Amino acid sequence: MALPHAQPLDVINVSPLGEELEGQVSTSLIKTDRLQLLHLILAEHQEQPLRHVADECTIHCLEGEVEVVMPGGVRRLRSGNVVVLPAQQKHSLRARSTCAVLVTLLLLNGDAGDKGGAGAQTLQA
């Protein structure tokens, strides 16, 4: 059973979990036709596969430390850091420590995938 998404105008808490971070699970906080917020929890050394989304996206490290790994390099994010990825940017996430990351996806009719190309992978939670 999927957890319900927040609705527009709902207040969503993404403050650091501190000692409660361990054992938490990733969730999709809100999803509309044009926007999705994902609260990802990654265990230390956990890696996600290489992926891309059709439009720009942001990756905001809420706590811990995570690397955004791209074919052209790595961006290390610490608590409070955010990076904007251009459309179609291939990337993966690699946790340097247990971390919480807020990912914001721009959607087209509820879809973050690449409509024009084969093999697009989208972030899911």
C-alpha cells in the first residue's frame, strides 16, 4: 500500500532526523502533474544506479554527505548543500555517510521520464 502524498498547501516537514535517521525509508512526499518531491534516505556507502530525468532537477542534501556522480565528475554535497542538474544529465547518488536527500523533479503530465528517447530511467520512491 502506497503512502498518501501531501496535497498543495500542506506543510511538509523535511527537518533533519538526527539520531532517528538510521532505519528510515525513502518516500515520495508530494506528486502533482508538474512536480514531485522525493525524500531519499541512503545508508552509508549505498549507491543508486545511473539515471537521468527529462527536465532539470535539484538534489538537496538535508543531512549527512552524498556524492552526485556524473560521467564528467562528482559533486559532493554536505548538509545544507543543493545542486541543480540540467535536463538529461546522467547521474547516480553515492552516500558517503547515512544521509537524507530531497530531490525535486519537474514533471510533464506526472512523468519525469524522457518521452523522446529509449531507455530513460526515472527516480522512483
